[in-house]
Amino acid sequence: MQEKEAFEILKTYKELVDEVVEESFKKEKELATSLLELLNNWIDLSDLLKLYKDEWFHTLSGALFVYLWRSYGWIIYEILSGHYFEALKDLRFLFEGAILSLHFEYFIDKKIYEKCKRYGEIGLKVEILELVEDFRRICFSTKDLSKEKYQKSIKKKVRKMIESSSLRAKEKEEYIELYSEILSQPELYWGVGKIIKEFGKEFNLEVGILEKAWSELSGFTHFSSKFLDTILRKPTILWVNDFDEELFKKCVDLQFLTFDLLCTVLAIHFPEIREKIKKILDWWKRNADREFKLIEGVLREID
């Protein structure tokens, strides 16, 4: 296939997809437009990059927020163009990212602050997360592994990693102790479902709302009955992009709920943008009568 021919195919495909975008605006103008307003909200919230210019890069939630600009733009296009299953998969990534960033950051920074009176840098946090993934796969696959045994296993692996570094002997021992203490926290190995249930209460999050949303997103991410039921209802959605009112509204609702969760995480981690978030919530209440129960509940508790 020649390059020109390939571009013609892509051009034709884009024209077909753009027809679905036009239909989405024609049939659900208010909801379609509201999705794009979320990008304006990101611009409003981007003040945190100035307020926390020396800090945000070293936070998991800060990295997720910056990524939100490009991911939200793409997810919005997916929803408007009838790529509903793809949008739900991408929304699940953001949903779980918000939950996990809050969870991991809390347990990692807690131990670092206890020992060093400061918070961790992003490089350290990434190393910890890589080790968490290794230990979840290796150590915790054995259900009867005692706490003492897995702590020894953790320390052994950490020592092997840090011994090969160029740190001085004293620094190596300090890092081995720090990493080992962080990684010995069983909470780091919880699954998303348990984090929502247990850790959600800790931050006064609406656990029921989160569990329902995660169930919806997971159901459409996997090859499940929810996916197949949708195909039975509308078989053509398997091979053509087409506007579907039910899926469109489901995606819109879950996108707003994910935004609600992300605002909640930002409000907890970056206190100086809480007033900006309140203004955004007030705008949505006045102009669209839309509520954000997660962040509203957390702000009430904080205030």
C-alpha cells in the first residue's frame, strides 16, 4: 500500500467518525458541550502548577493531573465519536490512578516523613512502586507466608538492589532500612477493591459511589456479560461507530464522576487549590445543576 493510499483510507475513516461527533452534538448538545467544559476546568485548576511549582512533579497525583489534559481531550473525542468501550477503558485508568495515587502516596510519604522529616521525591516513589509490583507477584502469591518471612524477603531484595548503587556505606544502610520499612506495610499490596472499601473511609470518601463506578468501569473493560449484553442489544456496535444514547450517557456520567474523584484527590493533596475547586463546583451548580458528591463531602469535612 502506498503512503497516499493509506492517508486516503485514514481520511475516509475520520470523515465517518466525525459524522458520529456531529450526531452526538445534534442529539445531546448540552451533554456534549459539557464534556468540553471539563477541559476549561483543567485550565482553571492548573494554577496548582504555579502554587506548587517545586512540589507537584514529585507527587503521583500531580503527575496524574498533568496527564489529565491530554487524556481527557482524547476520552472526550472517544465518547463523542462513538468509541464508548475505548472511552470506558481509558476512564478506568484515570479512576484507578486517582485511587492508587492517593493510597500509595499516603503510605510512602508517611514512612519517609517519620524517618527523614520530609516527603519523598518522584524517583524514590517510582522505585517503591516497582518493588511493590515485584513483591505482590513473588512474595504474596504464597498465602501462608508469615509476616516475619515476607519482611526478611523484602529486606533481602532491597539490600541486593541498593548494594549495587554508588551510595556510601552509611547511606546504603539508611536506604535499606527506609525502603524495607515502607515495603513492609501490607496496605501497599491491597487491590483496588479493598483500597476503595478500607482507605475510602479514612478520607471520608463516598465508598458506595466509588464501588459502583469501579464495578461499571471494570465490567466494560473486560470481556464480560456487560460488554456482551450491549452487543446483543445493538449488534452493529461491534463493527461500526454509531451514536448510542445509553452508552453515551453512561460514559458522560462516569467521566464526570472520575473528574469528581480527581478533584477530591487534588483537594486532599494540594490545599491551596481548594478555593479554586469550590468556584468550579459553584459554576456547575449554577449553570448545569450538576453535583459532585465526592469532593463536596470531603470539602465539608475539611472545612
